[in-house]
Amino acid sequence: MSNPAEPQAHAVRIDAQPGQATIRIGGEALPPGSVTGYVLQHDVSAALPTLILHTRQSDHVAFEGLARVAVGVPKTPADQICEFLAAVDPQILDQEALNRADYGGGPGATACAMLMTLTEWARNTEGGTR
């Protein structure tokens, strides 16, 4: 079984204000009332943002075509933080915090260095979980 081609990029324009949004894809406005919400995600290092539309479909509407489908339960910020912290190697955290160039010593210095290290690792998900 072959994988489908990557989705095509489309020009998107969103005009939104509280209670309503007009979304145009490729210059064509989506039908009024069909969009119940949207999520615009962009990882700056990625090439293009991803637009996820939540739509209300009228009766007897069918969809045919390729789509990426993801099934899952959204994680709360607390879930994400706990997952991140569970993956941290405490020995590496200890070493990197104590070896920081900005480690100043004094009361709370180790905790501060660890928090700064964890913050850097959270921004760069490759670090800290080695």
C-alpha cells in the first residue's frame, strides 16, 4: 500500500471577530455557518502552518478525497508538563544545571539553574530526555 502524496498548500484568509469567522480557501469562502471553530498551528521551523477546521455538516453531505486523520484526546497543559518532566533524566538535569555558565551560587541557585535548564529543554524538545 502506498502512502498518499503530501497535501497541497492552499492560500488561506481568515477574517475573525468574536462570534464569527469568514474563512477563504483558495479565494473561495466556506459556506456561512459551516465552520464551528478552527485551530491554526505553526511550528516556526516547519515550512507551513496547519489549519484544522471544525465544521457543521448539513444532512446528506458526503466527503470524498484524501485527508489526514488523527484520533486522540487533547492533552491538558498539566498532562503535557507531566509527560515532559517524566521524560527528564535527573542525572543529566543535575549535571547541566550545575555546569551552566550563568550558575551564580547562593540560596536557590541550584533550583533556579534547574528551572532555567528545564525551560530551555521545553523549548527544544530534543534536550533533557536523552
